Amino acid sequence: MAEPVTRVTLLEQSLAEQITAAVQVRRITMQPNVVGGRHHHNGPVFGAIEAGSAVFQVDGGPETLLRAGDVFYEPAGVLIDRFDATSEGVTFLGYFLSGADESPTLTPGPPTA
């Protein structure tokens, strides 16, 4: 007989010295072939793909194809090279962490020192 509840850790990410005062959850839908463009965030972002797929790349690292059920992490202040919808489009939940009196922001291009 199957266990009544199972738990599987999909992602574990430490957040060095991150003070989180708020979390904003957004459902974001990108139409087929939409290119998200290089960008960065002022706080860490966690996400889960609900439907479709996207090509994901962080700071020159390997490109990853994210599909429904996959999770991802975008560190604060780090260049996100790609978050591009494939030909099927993508819908995902984004969990945006922010500090006190901050709003989550997406800024085009690389972070400046």
C-alpha cells in the first residue's frame, strides 16, 4: 500500500544573510517564443513551471530546459541570461522574496557594481 503522504525535496537553497520580510507569489504566462531578455532581480526568486517550457540560463552557466513540474532559482543581483518561452509558451509561479519596505523588481541587463 502506498504511503498516505510523501515528501520530496525538489530544491534546497541557502540564502546568506537574506532578511525576508515579504514574499510575493505571481503566476506569469509567456506566449510562445517570447524572449525574456537578460535581467536581474533585487531579491531572490524561486519558481515552478506549471505548463509549457522555457530555456533558462544563469550568469553564463549551462542552458536548462525547464518543463512542467520543474523548479528554478534566480539569485538576487545576478544576471539571468535567459528565461525564454519555447514554441509551446510557459506558465510558471514565481516566488519573489523582498526585505522590509522593498518591492520585487526586475531590471533589464546585468547588475551594476
